[in-house]
Amino acid sequence: MAIRVVRLGTPRASDEGVRVGTVRRPPRGVPRAGHASRDFYDVWLPALAPSDELVKEAMRATDDRGWQRFVRRYRQEMKRPDAEHLLALLAALSKQSNVAVGCYCEDESRCHRSVLRELLREHGATLA
């Protein structure tokens, strides 16, 4: 059992389990009823997404310094009690079931999901 970090909208692995969208906004032009069938997510959890302001900042970050600033600020946002509780919940679930968390970004190395992977690890999650 483990958490898999994925790109939303990509084909699911056969043993992926519930797919959780950790994004601020649902996919554009996709009716709510199509989110799961089009491999976006089964459950939407925007509380683990960066704030709108931080997403805009990340989009403007063109160098490592800007990216590191984003990482620091996202980690700070994830210290909120609601986010901490959700990270702990996902870590606990990873011990008993398969779960996937993800975002739309093509390049994981410049996406909050790379930081989310580390946060989950720090909270004791089993990662695929």
C-alpha cells in the first residue's frame, strides 16, 4: 500500500486506488461528472494546493532562486492546521490502501506535487 504522485489527466495505473486532485481549480471544460472518467481525480482536495497568489508567483519563477522561494512559501502554507491534518490523514491511509495525489503540471520538478511528495514522506507516508 502506498501513495503515488501523478499528473492528473494521465492514464491511471491498475493499482492506483483513489486519485486525489490537489489543485486549486477543477479542469477547464470538463463537467464534474467527467473528472474521474477522464483520469483527472475522484476526489478534489484544494486545501493541499498552493494559494492562487503562490501559483501566480510560481508561474513567473524562471530561475532556481524563484523556484526555491515558491518551495519555502508553499511549505509555509502547508503548516496550516487543516493542511497538516490532511497530510497526516493521507500518510495514515498510505499504510492501508493505495492512493494517488496529483496536479496538472507537465514537469513535476517545477510543480508543487514534487514538494507535496516530500511533505508526505516527512509525515510518514509510504510512497510508491
